[in-house]
Amino acid sequence: MPASVLLVSDHVDGSVHVLTVPDGTVVGRLTGRHLSEHAGFLALPGGRVACVDDRRGELLVLDPFTETLVEHTVPVAVPAEHLACDPSGRRMAVTTGLGANAEPWSDLLTVLDLATGDTARVRTRVGEPGVTVLGGDDPLIVLRHREPGELAVHRFADLLAAPPGCPMVTPHAVLPLPDDGHGDAQVPGTGHVFAATGEGVHRARRKGDVLVSEAVVPWESPARGWYLRLDTRRRALWSTLRGGDPDPLRWPEWTNQAWQHDLETGRTLHTELGPGLVFRLALARRHTAFTRIHPDGDELVLLGTDGTVRRIPLPAMEDAPRRGGTPWEGVQRRAVAASPGSDWIAVSRGGHGEVHLVDAETGHEVTRLRPGTPLHHGGHMTLRSRDDGADGDPVGR
């Protein structure tokens, strides 16, 4: 059994490959599977992952450490927007929203219980809702809506018991939010849920069947985060703050800062990443990894827990974003993956079918993996080991 595996999805090509790390042996393969890049991979206990096939309308539970690979398939509504589970990994929720459309059009929410096989679909609100599943004897589904912004609270058991026909449901409790929310996290065991907005990170705490607002965590920067992630290695939140003219044509001038907020001390740290396109991040054992795309050269940026910053140049991509165009329409991008249980960092080279595998401790590229697919748009990846603790973050990434 390999210590670590890398799951690589080419959502355009319709394939998923499982490679051992660091040697790159392909030990699993799925074809005809177009995974939702936006909903991402959700880490589950035991090294398993969940994801959504947007073409077939199925949630997949994968165990990359077994030959069968596919452990469960459950029909869900698509296009999948966000995916989350309760801290046990048993109860899940999938929201729908935009897909390959100009604006959100679906209001369907799917809830399911992996232990019993029960599943239900209900209607909520059209939008691009984020979701968290707060655990306990009576789990809660918390939907983060925009325009108007709110945190909408539903009892999981009520949704699972909904009759057929996708009935409209009404939350039994709501908390107001600004209209520009984007980014969700929760801290298992504490009942705390977080939502990123232009004002900062709004936080709330479960109290019975409702949520109670707590103080907003400010960005302490003129920029804001559009992505929020729980650090399972220590009780902290991470984001990337993007600033500058929001016009997508000005993307080479966008500013980027790594934002880390320690939930124990309340201390916030900012690290300059440089101009260009930076979005998702990955958490390795002792480093946090970011990819930065820019016409003058791409790089992998590694922030060490000791405060060190290492910048590693990456080979250019053909059909990369260029000056005068947007950074996400008809261009190639990069995905980044890591496991909190190892020092490996994986970075894709969209359109080239290559994945750079970097040792975070040395900053050196150890090998270049070729899963056998072009990795259109950079693909999407996750790196897992059996007991790496990544499932401590119960939101899809």
C-alpha cells in the first residue's frame, strides 16, 4: 500500500487517475467521469475522498488505496456548486448553481446519509450557495446565500425526510450577511462556521438549532479573500486576498496576499505573494503552497511554518493567460495539491499533461508526473495519505 497517492482529474477530458507518490505509478483510473472542478474534492476519513460527476449526476466516494477505487455512487442534483459533510464524514450535502451557464439557474440541494443510503432533493434559492454541515446528534445544514446575503439554517433530518418531487424548503433560522459572500469553513467540534465577505470573515456559533453571530474577523487589508480554508494542522484559517482593479482584463496587476488567522490567539498574518492570478492553496506538513500565474513568469510560493518564503519558478504554459485577456476564459491554468501528512507539493501544468512534484523541504522538483491526459484548464487534484488528518476540514476543496 503506498504511503501517499495523488488523485488527478481532467474534468474536460473526463478522466480521473490515481498515482502513487513520489514514483508516479498509475494504480487507478476512471474514464467517462467529468468531475465538478468547482465543488472539488472532499476529504473523508481513512484517506477516502468524495467528488461529484457533473455529467452523470452522481456523487462518488473513492478509496484510492483499494483496487476497486469506487466505494459508493449516489445520484445528486447538478451542476454541483459546493460539497460538504459533517465531521464524521457520514452526512453530506451538495448545492447547485452556475455550471457552464452565464448565471445561476438551479435551486436544488441534495442531502444524503452514506451509512443508511437515504437521500433527498429539495429546492432552496437560486444562487451559488456555499454549504457546511454542522455535526452532533441533530446535524444542521448551513447554506451561505448571496443577494440577499444570509446564513440559512436547516435541520438535516428534516431535509432527509422531505417527500419526493423536490419540494421548496424554508430555513428555520437565518443570520444576515453582506451580499458578496464567497468562501466557507467550519471548525469541527466547536460548532463554529465562517463565511468570507468584503467586510471580513463573518463567524457564527451553533446554539441549539440556531446560529449566534460573533465578531467579524477583519481582513486588515484593503483587499479581500474569495476563498476560505481551515488549517487542520493547527486551529487557523487561510485565504488569499486579492486587490486592485477588479476588471478581469487587469489581472496581471492584481495584488495577492496570503492571509492566516490564528483562531486561538486572534493574530492575523499577511504575506505578499506578488501580482497576477493566485487563488486556491494547499496545506502540506510544514508549508502552505500557492501558485502564481503572471505573464512575466509563473511560480510556486511556499510559506513555511517557521516564517520562511520560498519561490520556485515554473515552466511556462502554452495558451496561458495573457495581457489583454481574462485569466479564466479559454486559457490554461494550474492546480495545486498537498497533504498535511507529507512534504510533497503537486502543481499541474495545464494543457501539457504534466504535474510537477516538489519536495517542500528542499524546494526542488523531484519528478514530473504524466497521468496521460492533457489536464485542460489545469485539472483538479488532491493528495492523500491514510491518516493525514485532511478530513478535519469537512468542506470540499
